[in-house]
Amino acid sequence: MSTQTQQEPPTTTRHGTLALKKYAPGLLLCAAAVAVAMIVNSVLAGLSPLIIAIALGIALTNMVRLPATTAPGINLAAKKLLRLGIVFLGLQLVFSDIIALGAPMLAVIVCIVAGGIVGTLLMGRLLKMRRSQVLLIACGFSICGAAAVAGVEGVTDSDEEDVVTAVALVVVFGTLMIPAIPFAGRLLGLGPELSGLWAGGSIHEIAQVVAAGGIIGGGALGVAVVVKLARILLLAPVVAILSVRQRHSGRGKAGEKRPPIVPVFIIGFLAMVALRSTLDLPEVLVQGGGLAQTGLLSAAMFALGCGVKIRNLIGLGARPFILAAASTVLVAGIALAGIGLVHA
């Protein structure tokens, strides 16, 4: 009996083996997609690995039927790895850079996020769309794209279709903004710095902001990224507010698990911001964090892309696209008006 017991693998080992068998196929597929995205990005620097990864996911899932064994790993990447990527995103923020924008510009950034969210929610109500879907679009377009969609999804009742739709719209409309903002800036007679501020204040994904800043040239890229990072920082209070609201609305419902006031990944995100802002971290550590963030978010984007069925998007009708277009114009309009007031 004792010999037989000794030969049995420990419980933790068995569980680890089972988990590996369950998640490995999907995670390996995500890793392969990340490798392809990184290689394409090294050749075409203007294309973000996140955009390439989600395009790969959409193309793959619509061309072939993925094996059922890949589903657990893909789902893990779409949820857990995305949140971990948001944590590492905090290493890219430094409080002093954001504060250096000045109080007037910081007030404009708050107005962009608050006005974008509230305005998009109101437009979504007029279009008679589901509130959960509208909220994801509002936060994704007003704060930081797919990362905001993932953050908000964790504290709301959104379903997978809502998340996938919001991310797909972020990719489509954010990509359209890459050439649109530099062109419109030149048309309006804005210099590189003001165009950079506008790009950072209006474009959805940070990678898309970098691409637009590079097109504008001059000192546009630096200010665009800092403004965008300031918008990203507002993800934490927005998620906390939504979490409190969700807890309040779920009060009294038996057996319902209420979300924490501040989700763990948001705490991790803020901890990384504090770490980067208070310590003189080695450059290799910061670069490593950036690489980890890009890899994790690219894996998550590929996983989310695998949930995008073209026929389902067509079946959504025109309303989500109308809302996405209107939200893009609203956020860009608030940003332009605010920058005009500050730099009048």
C-alpha cells in the first residue's frame, strides 16, 4: 500500500499536467501568432503587433475551423493574459511626464475621457443599443482601446460578443484615424506639436497613436504618447467607478458574486506606474516590461480575433458602426476644442 502511494504522482503535479494538456494547444497557437506579428512588425514598423495579431486571429478563424482543443488556451489568453498585459502597461507611465503637461491640458484629457464616455452612452441610448455593448465601445474609444474594453468587461455584465465587437470596432476606426489626424491637422494649419496633442487625445490605441505621431513628424510623437498615457491612467478610476456601480446594482441578488471595488489587475497596473515613477529602473527592465506587455496584449488580441466571425459582424447591422463613427468624431472634437482653448 505504501509503495503504491509513493508511486502516485503528487496531486499538484497531476493538476499541473492536466492544466498543461488543457491550455497548451491554444496558448501555443497564440504564441505562434505573436511571433508572426513581431516578425511582420520588424519589417513594417508602422503596423502595430496588436493590430497584426487581431487581423491574424480574424483571418484564421474565418478561413479554417480551429480544433476544439485550442479553445481553453485561447479563452485564457483573451482574459487572463490581457489583464496581465495591462499590468505591464503601467511600466510605460511616469507621473512626472504626465504632470509636465500642465493643469489645463490635464483638465482637457479628463474632459476627453468623461465627455467621450457620457456622450457615447447617450448616443447609444438614442440608437437603442444594448447598454453593455455601448459601455464597452464608449470606454474603448475614450480611454485606450482594447485594454479599456478588457478592463471594463471585467466589472460589467458584458458577454463575449460585446467584447469582440468593441475590439473589432476599435481596430477598424482607430486604424482609420492614423492617416486621418495628420491629414486633418495639416488641413487646419496645426503645427507638429498641436497635431501630436490632438493625436494623443483622440486616437484609440497607443500603437495607433505612435503610428500617427510618426507620420506627423517633428516633436509630435513625444507629446502624442504622453497625452495618450495620461488617458490610459484614467482607466483605473473609470473601472473603479463602474465596479462600485455594479456592486450597487447587484446588491440584494442572492448568490451573485460582486466584483471588487478595484480589480486586482488595476491595482497591479497602478503599482507598476508607482514603481516606474519612484525608482530609477534599469532601461533593460523597462524595455523587458514593454516587450512583455506587447507580447501579452498581442496574444490576447489574437485570441479575441479568433472570436470575430465576419458573418456575425455583418449580422450586427449598421448601429454599432454608426455609434463607433460618432464616438470617434466626438472624442476627436472634444480633444481639438480643448487643445484650441489651451493653446489659443
